[in-house]
Amino acid sequence: MRSLVFAFAVLCAACGPRGEIAYNPDAERSGPAPEIFVGTSRLSDAVTGDFGVGRSTTGALARYVVQLPQEREPGTISWPRPGRAADPARNFVTIERARYSDPAAFRADLARALAAEPPGQRELRVFVHGFNTTFAEGLYRLAQLDHDLNLPGVSVLFSWPSRGKPLAYLADRDSATLARDSYEAFLNELAQTDAERIILIGHSMGTLMTMEALRQIAIAGNRKVLDRIGGVVLLSPDLDVDVFEAAARRIGVLPQPFFVFVSERDSALSLSARLAGRTKRLGNLDDPEKLAALDITVVDTTAFSVRDGHFNVGTSPSLIGIIGSMTDISQAFQGDQSDNAGLFTQTVKTFQHARVVTVGPGVGKPGER
């Protein structure tokens, strides 16, 4: 067991760059600058002034503008070297940040951002990060996804108090479970806006919170929120398959579309499954027939796996290029590829209600193998 825990720590420590927020309001405006709205159950850090690892049960609201360097490989986050100031030409830099003591002020700024989007694209994309993720990493990852995927709508981060340490896996699971009420309250806040729909996106352990919040909302019969959810995306879900099925059944009619992105080469989930005494997690499931009774679309991205395969959608330049080119991701994955010819090949299988789409590199762009 000790060797397994050590292997898990080494793997997760290498999952992505570590870093802290580089704040420079005077930086020259030279690159794309995504605006990220934030809800969090993290306590403030007295040293940095941003959000730390402490747990809060009241929640906080904020807004950040993160400038990305113009020259950057898709899928990457560039941090300044330790002890050096951030260089806007090379590094991600935070150029604006604001806290909201009044939820009405937060909603007013959200309304302004939504109004800037064309009708039909005024949606909120709510991203929940995974295990071993600092606040800075969750924020900068969403800024990277916002720009690289070039999707419509307004980006929103819900950040729960992950400790940002590879050996804190169990502590993170407890923190994610504790944060589900705060996330549910945050979704109630977002449902008060004029967004045309709310898209929920969870990664890794963040999918646990996504499913738990949906389950709680369904049990409460909260149609105000449920009717606003226009889709769910689970990326590399670190979920027990039986737990996922039970939650889905309790939710009842799942929001549509409902995507589950998986990879059989997800090394982080293989170790997570072993720590849990299981053979598979939902995110590396190799037998989709187990999910046949659910109205979901499983997207197998194994062919695009890079590094540990735990975040292909965010870190594979080829897969980013494919998804970013789709004008309607739901329509594209359900068979209409008129705008995506040559970008990828796919096979589609149907098991009762579930659909399984296996994507692979086409002639337009080679994938990483």
C-alpha cells in the first residue's frame, strides 16, 4: 500500500505545473484576457489576499481577468519561474480581480458579461476543478480552456478547498463532499441571472461535486435550477461507477446533453481505483455497456491521451483543435460532422439508452499516441 500511495503522489505531482497567481494590474494589454467569474468555498489566504486551502461553509464571490501570452502552445499554462516576476509576454498574468460582498453586484456584473454575448449564446459554463488543485491552478486552467476552446458564453469557476497536495487525496475527497452544499447554493445564485442556460463541467474529483449537487437539487424538486441546466460534461470523472449510476437514477431525467469523457490510458484514475479497492473508475471505464440504461453520451478520447491521460480535453492540442472548431458540440458528437470533415474519425455504438463515441485523429490533424 505504501508503494501505491507513493506512486499516486509522484504521478499527481506531475499532472500539471504548480504556481501562484501573478497579479499585475499595470501589465500592458498585449494578449487575450478571459474574464472569469468565481464562486468558492475556500477561505481567504491572509498572505496572498486570494483564496487558500481553508474550508468555508458560507462561500465567496469574485471576478478575475487573466491575460494570456500571445505566443503559447494550446493546452499549456505558463507560470513564472520561482522567485521571478511574471512576464506578460511569456506568462499568465492576472490584471483585474474583485470581491463581492453583495450577491446582487455579482449578478449585475454577470448580466453585463452575458449581454455582451449574442442571443442564443448567453450561457454560463460552470467549471469545477479536480483533486490536487490550488485556487490559482483552477483559475488559470479555466482561463486557458476559455481561450483555447473558443466556446460561446461566460466562464464561471467554482473552486472548492483542495489542499493542492498529492498526498492529500482523502482530505480532498472530504473537502469536495463538504463543498456540495456551497456549490448547490452557488447554482441557485446563477439561476437568478438572465442566462439562457447553465452548462455544468466537472473534472476528476470535481465530478463528484457536480453529481452530488445535481442529486440534491433533484431531491429538493428545485425546478428553478434544474430547468436552467442545458447540459453536463464530466471530464475524466473520478467516480465509482455504481455511485454514479445510483446518483443518476436518483436525479431521474438527466439534463441533456450529458457527456462523460473517458480514456483507458488515464493513469491517475487507474491508481485512484486501486486505492479504492476497485478495478476501474468511471473515467477509465472500458465496458460502457454497464451504463446502458442511462441517457448519456460517453466520449472515448483514449487516442488523444497525453502524459497521464487525465485531462485530454484540456491538454491535448489535437483534441482542443477539434472541440474548438465545433460550432455545436452536441450536434457534432451525435453524428452531424458537416462542419468538421477531416478533423477526426469516429465510431458510434448504442447500448440501450447510452451512446458511446470513440474519437480518433483524422487526416486533418494527427493525435498524440
